[in-house]
Amino acid sequence: MVREVVWSYEAAADLKALAEFIGKDSAFYSAAFVQEILDVSRSLDKFAERGRIVPELSSPEVRELLVREYRLIYSIEKSRLVILGLIHGKRDLKRLWDKEKRSN
């Protein structure tokens, strides 16, 4: 099943912050990494179930893929897929989700 891939406001802000952080050192690597993340997110339109269930959230609809050291977290809905966040793997996801009042 092909689903529309949509980025939440929070996830888009995560991507922008990451691009700005990497861009302080290298605009080239920043652009390349952002492109890699976007390519991975677009590939979820057909293969959404390939990601693992996010252990901290314990919801079968909320999954993640690793892109280098970042967790691309998304929710599978009937006709679309929503990117919920892009979080560094060393961060405490549950604590961050609660602090920012993100929904899953």
C-alpha cells in the first residue's frame, strides 16, 4: 500500500535544527545528510512496516528507522505516514517526548 508521507511540525523543526547544527561546520555535509534523511523518509511510502516498533512508546503504529546515529520516528496511519521526530540516538526519547508534549 502506498501512503502519503507527511512531516509533523516538530519533526520538521528537528530536521531544520540538525541542518543548522551540521551547517556550522560544513554546508556541504549538512545538505548531504538532510538529503539522506529525506530520501529515507520518502522510501517509507511503500515500506512503512520495515521499521522497528519504538521500544519506549510501545505502540505498534509508531516505528523508527536509524539514519546514521539519528532515529527517524514515524506513525503509520491508514492512508498516510507521519514523521514524528528526528532524534539523536543517545537522547532519552521518553523524557524528551514528555517534556515537549509530543504525541505519538
